Amino acid sequence: MSTDDSADDDEGTERSDVGDLDEEFEDLDGEGGNVRERLEESADKAVTGFDEGLVDLLSWVLETETRARIYVYLRQHPDSTSDEIAEGTGLYPSTVREALAELHDEDRVIREKRENAGAGNNPYEYEAIAPSELVRSVAGQVQTQLNTVFNLDRRLGGDEEESGPVTITVEDERRE
């Protein structure tokens, strides 16, 4: 019986140890949860920082932060209406409509009528052009401005010869 008793004791001890381990894991899990939450918050901040950096860069390319936010939203949610964009970005609907009209006129977004089965208003759906196309559209403007700076001395009457042109080439490796 003592063998059985010792087995019971061992079993009891094991169960007790397992119970203690469960409590320790709960404690670790609680602490791990805090660590996990801190890591997630850091990751969120990094993503937000990246997103804000991207919006800043696009603000320069697209001329305003509003247009940049719309562009990013449309890359994430193609075929959105102006109301959907306004709701998704938190911008005023009238601001979104005005920016979309400008972006469409500049060929930076594509718009098509949404097809509804029923009668009524068919709103426009918008889709942003690919980033490579956006960069291509801006490259010519930047190239001209850089060439003007390179040739500043010549333009100001200096003795320096005209520098060769700055050439910007945009290649999309994904294109076939």
C-alpha cells in the first residue's frame, strides 16, 4: 500500500505541480499579454509612422494631404464611391468630391459608373492608378525642374557650360 500511497502522493504532487505551473503560466500569460500589447502598440505606431511618411511623400507628389489620403484609400479599396471614400477617410464629402474631380482630370484616378440593377442614381466608382504610373506621371516634371537647377549658372549668365540633361527612368519590374 505504501507503494500505492507513494504513487498517489507522486500523482498528487504532480497534479499540485501542474496546478502551480498553470498558475505560473497564467501569471506569465498576464505579463506576456502586457508584453504582447506593448509589442502590438509599437507595431501599430511603426505602421502609423510608415503610413504617415507615405502620406507625406504622396502629399508632395499629389500636391495635398487630402488627395494623398484619397489615393491611399483607393489603393486599398478600389471601386469606391465618393461617399465611401469620405466615410473611410473621415474627410468631408464635398472635399472628397472636389479632390476626386481634380485627380480624375489629371488622370490619377479612373472613374466609371457603378451599375445598379434597379432604377435610380448610379454613382461613380473610383480607382487609383498604379503607383508606378503615378511616379511616371511625376518624373517628367521633376526631371525638368532638376535640369533647370543643373543649368542655373548658365541661365544666370555664368561661364559654366550647360550640363547634360538629368534623365529619370521609371521601370516596373513586375510589368511584362
